Amino acid sequence: MNTLALCIPAYNAESYLPRLLKSANTQQIPFDEILVYDDCSTDKTAEIAAQYGAKVISGSINKGCSFGKNTLAKHSACTWIHFHDADDDLLPNFSTKVQQWIIYHGDRYEVLLLNFKYIDAASGQLLGSANYNVKALQKDPLKYAIKTKIVNFGVYKRKDFLEAGGFDLDPNVLYNEDNALHQQLAKQGLKFDYLPEVTCINYRNHNSMSRANKLKCARANYHVLEKTAISHGSIYPRLLSDQLYGCVATLASVKDWTYVKKALTLCKTLGQPHCSNGNKTFNFLTRIHPYLAVWLREKTIRLLKPHLRK
């Protein structure tokens, strides 16, 4: 029998949990489990979760969302698990669509990526959606995960998720843990599929962890790419180099020249020291001197378009 658990890592989430748990409790097909990991909150997170009928697992030391998600997966008794951040939401069709997919396709795949509306929390403006390329995803999940940087929502076959190691607890990949997870699952040979119907809402909060930590996110992205370069660099050298150059652009924008050099050195190690996805002038300059090319580009942006660096 296929069962489905909603797993929510939460830290000081008392203002968000009621919205999410209301949407969870009003699904046409109920979740078999609703689990909340309270990561040493100082507010009423645990109390509110319990009031809405969730099973609360409380940590004794704050260890972050990756540890919380792995703990939730270990405590769940369901065959399938879905992780959902406390400040996002579910649409009424979520469990119906996911359960239908499990019935018809769950024996062929271990990972289901979900489509979502990306909405600005303050204005309500629709910013976009996932719109993954299902053919490319199914053909080569790792290549797709490297290129696409998958960070939101999925449903996972619990047994395979745990056997693959779950979320990477390396502090270097914190702030990019979802990206690291999907690359790791693909490396372990798990098969991916995509549900195009929108079932989730991802809110952009201006005080979110990622928006408030641009530098940490860029460094974490580098470390995720570094791990994949070590394990699969011989298979995807050009793709990894292109992604590293994207990372370099962000690192340069916050003047992290130490990590810029790390990323460029890794590109050289991959045998792809130059850029192939920038403009022609930049690509040409990277063939002469990659670091100088990056430095000149950043200097030019700050001189001619200073508003982009405010």
C-alpha cells in the first residue's frame, strides 16, 4: 500500500504554520502522516503544530533544516514523503494529483518533481513557475539537476531517499541543500519524473534565508558543484564549467575574490578553463586570462551600471 507523508521542518514558524497546516488538513485525500520537526524554536511552533494535529518531533539542539528533514524521513512510516517549508503553501489538489501519480507511475520512479507558483509574499505578484523539461529530466537526471539547479518541491520514495543518504549535512552546502540533494539522488541512480499541474505555492519572502545570505548561497553552490566535479567531472566537464562561471559571476558581484579563484581553478582542473556561455568579448578574454576577464567585467558593471550592485 502506498502512503504519503507531509514533512515540515520548522524554526520559529508560528506565523506561517497555520496557513500551511490548514491547507494540509483540507486536502480531498488526507495525508497519511503530517510531521513537523521543531528545530528548537523559541516561539509557539510546536504548540501550533500539535493544535492542527501534526506529530511534533522536537530537536534538543538547533541543527538546521537538512538535519530536520532527514529526521522527519527516518520517523515517517510512509512509503512516500514530501518536504514542505513552513512559509510555503499547498494547493487543494496536491494530495489528489500526487496520489494519482503514485498509483500510475510510482513503480517506475523514485523522485517526482512538482510544479509550483512562485509568488511574491508582499505583493501577491506571480513571479514564475518551475516548468521543468520532463524529457530531459527523465533522460539524464544528473545532467538536468546540474544545469537546472533544482531547489523546490519534490516527492520521494522514502526507502530510496534514505538509502541514498538523504540531505547532505556538510555545512559547506548549507543554503544550497536542495540543489545538493537532487544531484546526490541522481548520482545514486534514482529515476526522476515531473508533474506539470501546479500543486504548490513557493512564496518569495524578502527576509528569507537565501535572499538574506547571497554570499553564503554562492559559496554553497560552489561546494555543490565541486562535489559533483570530483565524482562526475569526467562526464560533464563543460556543463560543470558553465555552471561554475555562473557561480563566479555571483561571487564577483559580492567581491568574494577568494572563491572566484577557487571556482576558476576548478574549471581549469576540469579541463575547461574558459567560459562558453557569456558574451563573445568575455568568452574571448577568459581564453587569455580567466581571472582578469572576471575582474574587468565586474569593474565595468560597477562603473557603468552601479545600480546593479546596490
